[in-house]
Amino acid sequence: MTNLYANYGTSNRLVMISFNLDSQRELGEAFLKTNALPWLQCHAGEQGNNVLLPSYGLDGLPANVLIDPLGRIHSRNLRGSSLLNIVRRALSQPVRSAD
């Protein structure tokens, strides 16, 4: 994820958000003090009591979801070079309208 952000984090067409599902928000805050992650970080509540994962068809972490500019899920759970290649291709295409 840090490589993805280093390559594309300044694009106005890519927003990266990490969701922490620890039972206590402070656990995520402590992690971030020693692991600088420059993109948006959110505490989304405890994993077992969370609607975020199922709403995107996910059942655990780590996970990632690439959502297109129209709010549609483009792909899920890509890693490494596959993730970089998909994002590179997506950012090189013109934004399409909802029509």
C-alpha cells in the first residue's frame, strides 16, 4: 500500500482510506505512532460489530476494494503488482459518466 501511495497518492482521482477494526481506537492510534501511513486512517469499530466489511462483500482483513468514480466496485483483494497494474490502468482511462 505504501508503494501504491508513493506512485499514485497525489492523483486527484485516487483516494486511499485505511479502516481499523480493532476493539479499541487507541490500538490503531498506537500503531500509527510507529508506522507512518500518509493516507486517511479511520477507526470503523470492532470487526464483529461492523457493517463495513459485509457491505463490500468482504469477510475479513486485510482487504482492499477499488471503487470507480461512479461508486461501483471495480475489483477486490488485489495485492502487489496486480494492485499497482489495475490502479495504473484505471487512472489512465477517462472518467466515464453514469449514462
